[in-house]
Amino acid sequence: MKKILGIETSCDETAAAVYEEGKGLISSLVSSQVEIHSQFGGVVPELASRRHMEMIHPIIEEALSRAGMDLSAIEGVAVTVGPGLIGSLLVGLSVAKSLAYVQKIPFVGVNHLEGHILAALLEDSSPTYPFTALVASGGHTHLFHVQAEGEYRLLGRTRDDAVGEAFDKVARLLGLGYPGGPVIETVARSGNPQYVRFPRGMTGNGSFDFSFSGLKTAVHYHIEKGKAEGANPLQDKQMQADIAASFQQAAIEMCARTALRAAKAMKSPRLVLAGGVACNNALRSLMFGLAQEEGMELYVPRPALCTDNAGMIAYAGWRRLNRGERSSFSLNASARLPLT
């Protein structure tokens, strides 16, 4: 099976892509909903679902057009089946089933987290098995040991907020807008990351789990304390930048150091960083430095493959379909689908 159509609608990105064996990713399109959700400071599930229904067919048609083919050339369909927003997932899954039925081709459901992990294998320089993977995004902060193809062992996960969610919430506290990740990274460049020593949750107890709610709360209390003392960071750009930089430093240290500890515990010589937060250059730089100190190889996909996209789903689906896996038309979406 050589030509696979990928569909991704797990959250607020409507995406379609075509992967062809021997050629790689030959088209990949994403329709963003940032403008829709920015006025609310976060994703509104009902609005996300409606926008997916509006955009899914045009995006698929354009992905096929840019690949220079039509549906008759597609040999299989891969679609995100979870985890994610249930309404959004159902849009993509329904369309994938319809296309597979009409074209009489197989389809396969793909775990969104697996897609993020395997995105690293789409690059020219890609990891070999085994490796340890950190998936850090707006909805997920998970650590996996990947022993071989399709063999995933969960090592740790967030117990509350995902790291990207924490970025969004702190950006809102600082009056910086949405999405929080890019704007905090930009503002933090002119700030002092040592301005405030914010707490690093769960980093000293031997666990590979994460917790970001305490960090977010500490930022909230620091801002409120400043207001009470007449130093409002929302009205002081330098103070705003210093708090953003201090928060970012705490968050990326929690991610990077926990991932390195997990990789060392698994005796893994390779580490993968994936997910939307992997676009953060401060996190990339810190992890590259720590990995180099430990003699590990770090693999990070290009930014377009870190944020939600259908290319990673098409590729993961291609691998599954070529292993003989097929999904039934009774397959349902799962908002909390585990990767096992």
C-alpha cells in the first residue's frame, strides 16, 4: 500500500495530507482556527467542530490537488481517532469512513500521540529504535519508551495541566493573548529567566510524571502580590517579560530534565521531542545541551511537523496499514484514547 490520505481533526486544526511510499510526504495542508478561538482565550469545542465540518472537504480536495492526484489514486485512509475533543474527532472519523466506503479502500484509526512521535521519522535524520519520546503540546505532556515499531510504554504524564495549556493560562494572566506558547516565547526573549524562581513541580520525587498547576498558581500569586504592592506587570513591559521568561524557564526545565532522567533510566541512547511545544526554541536548546552532556542523540521534527498536522497521521497510518492492520466501520472516536 503506497498512497495514503491522512486526516487530522483532534482539536482546532483541520488538516489533510498525502504520504506516498518512496517519495515521503507529498502534500500537507492545515487550516487553523486561531482567529476564531483567540477572542475566548482558548479552544471552544463546539466552534471547533463546526469549523471542521466547513473546512474538511476543501482541505482534502486541496491536499489531493497539490499531490497531483484524485481520490481514485488513494489506496488507504488514516485518521486521528483520539485522544482529543470528541466532537472534532468525530468529524474527521466520519469523513474517513465515508471515503473508505465509497472508494472501497481500507482505513485505519491512528492515535494522535503516536502521530506526534512518528513525525520524527519523517525527517532525513531520524531515530532508530529504541528511543524515549516526550510529547509536549497544548493537550498532552507524555513520556514514552518506544522499544520497537508499535511498542509503546508510558513512563510518565502530567497529573493536571499539559505544558502547552500552562503556557496559554499564564499568557492570559499576563494579558498577552492566545495562543500562549508563541507569544510567551517572543516576550520572554527580552526578559530575565532568573527574575523569579518559580517552583518545578514533581522534579525531585523520582517520578517521571509532570505537574504544571502549581507553577501556574505561583505565577498568579506573584502577579497579584505585585499589584498589591503597586507594581503591576500588566502595565510594566519589562516586568511582564521577566515573569514570562521566569515561567518559561521553569516549564522547560521540568520537561527537559524529566525527559533526560527517563531516558537515562531506560538506558536509551536516543531521545525524541515532539508536539507543539517542541517548537519552543528555548526548550529545544536546553534539551540539545542536556542530551549532549549525557552523550544522547536528540531528534526534533521541523516546526510544521511538531504542531498538529495530517502528515504525521498519514505516515503512522501507512505503517499500520502495511502491517496488515485495518479498522472496522464500527470504530468510534475516544477523547482519552491511551497509547499502548
